[in-house]
Amino acid sequence: MFKSLASLAFVALAFTLTGQWNSFHVWMIAGFVFSMLGDVLLLPEKNQTAFISGMAVFGLAHTSFAIAFILAGTINTWFYISLVTALFLAIPSYLWLKPNLKEIYRYLVPVYVFLIAVMILFSGYAAGRASGSYLFFGGALLFGISDLFVARNQFVKKEFVNKMIGLPLYYIAQLMLALGLIY
């Protein structure tokens, strides 16, 4: 229940901070709503259908954020930084997870990693749009890193430390993305 309330809080914060409604803001809000729905879908543990559904909805969240960043951005130094960062995170992460992927996850995880990389890449594209919008890059990066802890828990080693580190990173990421709406 607390996880769902925390997720609802970042959606409410994003709505509160959205002073204008253009395509950028609509896609950002969609990303927050999909993130909240993904949180709800991941609540039942040891349920493959719920986990795959959660992955799909979080994939939509990453895609929504990436589209928003494309709409708001321009080529700038942060774009190149995010390109290197996305590649540095995505390739080793996938190679680390690959030996542990079975069944349908052999196909889903590479797509999911790609969507995270695209989100991180275009967060840098948006980061140059206004002062303070570097929060998009930081938020997208922490979102991607928090997903590594979910993946570690699901595919590598189930440990409480995954949630202990991953959940705070995820909520900090969502707050950073929401606070980027101010600029």
C-alpha cells in the first residue's frame, strides 16, 4: 500500500508542477502514470504474468519519457554525455544479465534495456533546454540504475539489498524527473 501511495505522490507532484499543457508535458505525465501502474503490477511477487505486465508498462514509461525529451530537446553537450552514459550502462548490463535469462526473458530483457538506453540518451537531449533541466538526465539515469536492482533481484540473486537500494533510487529518479518540469 505504501509503495502505491508513494507512486501516486510523484504523479500528483508532476501534475502540480506542470504549469502548461503541451505535448512535452502530456508525454511526461504519461510516463509518470505508466510508472505508477508498473509499480502496482509489480506488487505481487513470484508472479510471472504480473512481472511481464509490469515490464511492459515500465517500457511504456521509458518510451513516454523519451518522447517528451525528444520534443523538448536539442543537440547539446549533455546529449553526447547521455549517449556515452546510455551505452556504458546498457551494454555491460545486458551482458551481465544475459547468462541468467530464460524463456521469454531472453527476448523481453534486451528490448527493455534498449528502451532504458533510449530514455537516458534523450534525457541528455532535453537537459540543455533550460537551467535545471539537467534533472531529466539525472532522473533518467537513476531510473535506469534502479531497474538494474529489479533485474538483479529477478534474474541474478534475490536479496533484500536490491529493494533497499533500488527503491530509493527509483523514487529519487521520479522526483528528479518531476522537478525538471519546473524549468
